[in-house]
Amino acid sequence: MRIAILTVSDSCWNGTREDISGPILRQLIINSNILSNSDVENFLVSDEKEEIAHMLINLCKTFDVIVSTGGTGFSLRDVTPEATQNVIEKKCGGIETALHMRSLQATPFAALSRLCAGIRGSTLIVNLPGSPKAVKECFEVIEKILPHAVDLLTAKVANQHHLSNH
């Protein structure tokens, strides 16, 4: 499985702050018993809706899963969910609910997260909050479901290809 980690942050993009959550997410994947065989790459983009959408579209050409971190809050510059909604073809409400439920177990402030999950082509895109603590909590949810989600997306693409050849 090929996984792209996309950190969305103006301060990391312009070099005034070090990306913490992206590397934490990468380490969680590498250390995972379930996902450790995955090919993982980290990317960085500023909090510009068009740039986020452009990056997501390009990453979908190469990766099975894109997990973004950051830009899901209430501030004016938090536009990751809007960018994601602009590029996905199908929404994954169950994943969003599972992530919110897990986060709400840790803090009531999780209700302020506007994360989004969806599918573009055969790529699953999942937005996570930017805090390292929230990334760790949400990883507990996605770690278990990513392999099956990718299997389903791959099989669906194969079935569509098979049907179109008849």
C-alpha cells in the first residue's frame, strides 16, 4: 500500500515551525503491525484551498491512501475539509464518524474538528487534525481499516474494468 502523508500548515510551509504531526504519523505507520509494509512519503502544503486541492489531485495519481494532518479547525485559514470536498467523488461518512467518536473520548474539543474523508478514483483521502495527540488518537481508528478499504477500492476498480470489457 502506498500512503501519502500531507501536512497542511502555513507555519511549517514558510519554515517558522517544524512539522511534528507528519513525522509522528509516518512513525506510527512504520511501527504498525498492520501497515509496516506500506510505502510512505511525506508532503507539505500551505493552507491555501487551491494548493491543497491541486496536491490532493496529484497525489491521487500515485497513492492508495492520502492522510492529511492540519487545517481542520475553525480558524479562517483552516480549509483542508473544503479542499478535500472539492476533489472527492464519494464521501466516507462512516470514517468521519469513527474518527470523531474516538477523538470525543479524549476531549470535548474534538467537536470543533471539521475533518473529512472521501474517495477520489481508487484513492482514499482522510483528513486528521493537526495536533500530535489527535493524530495518535485518530491513527488508532484508521490503522485497522486502511488495508480493507484499499482492498475494496482496488477490487471495485478491477470489477469496473472487467465490466467495461464486455
